[in-house]
Amino acid sequence: MPGRTRRRSIAFIAGLLALIGAGTATLYTAMAGSAGTLVTQSAQHSIDVEVADTPDEREYGLMNRQSMPADAGMLFDFEADRPVTMWMKDTYIPLDMVFMDAGGRITRIAANAQPLSLDLIESGGPVRYVLELNGGAAARYGLKAGDRLDHPLIGRKPADP
């Protein structure tokens, strides 16, 4: 009987570890992001987009990260058009903040936001989305007001009140 109990315990632990591994793989896939395309007048640029679409994710954003891949960004979905204010509290990398309407059209770009600053960065009017890119990326891509981000999240209906 002790040998049988031991085999069951080992099988239980192995099954538990397999579930944890599967959960970790799913979490990694969700955090890895999804494909987006920045569409400018002269070119299209593929980027990896991590989404922040809950209040906690929007509040935390890119805080405490030391780096971000060159062709990556974080897309904040505010679920409805409204004026938005961002800041760089506990954010260690300079960022370009790209403010967009419900259709993903760029309305304003705040370039090279200062790391660790508590200065408020305003959208300049109602927006639905903010895309944070590495500082200087907006210029590298040639982004301007009127360009857009194509992403599966953009174009969804606003949340019900």
C-alpha cells in the first residue's frame, strides 16, 4: 500500500505541475501581445501590441519596466471617447504617447515623455486609445496626426454605460 500511495502522490504532483505549466504558457501568450499595424501616409509598420484594457492594467501600464522591444508598444483602451491624462510615475523608459480616436486615428503625439516624471500629459481632447511606444519611435515611423493604428481591439463597440 505505501508504494501505491507514493505513485498516486507522484502522479498528482506531475499533473499539478503540467497544469501550472499550461497556465504559465497561456499567461505568457496573453502578455506577449498581438499584432498591430501603424499606417502612415508613406508606409505600414508592424508592431507587437500589449493591451491594457482594465482599470488596473491602465493604472499600472509600463511602470517598473526597464526596457521594451523596439517594435512594441502598449495600447490603452479607455472604452469610450473622453479626455485622457497620462503620466510617467515609476516608468523608467522614455515614451511616445500616441493619442487616438475610436477609429484608431491619431489625434496627438506627445513625444519623449520624461521617465519618472509626475507631469501630466493631456490628450488635448476626447480619445478612446493611447498607444505608448519607445521614445523616438513615433518619429522613426513618421507618425503624424491623421495616421492610424490597425489592431483587432480597435473598432469594437464602446462599453455599455
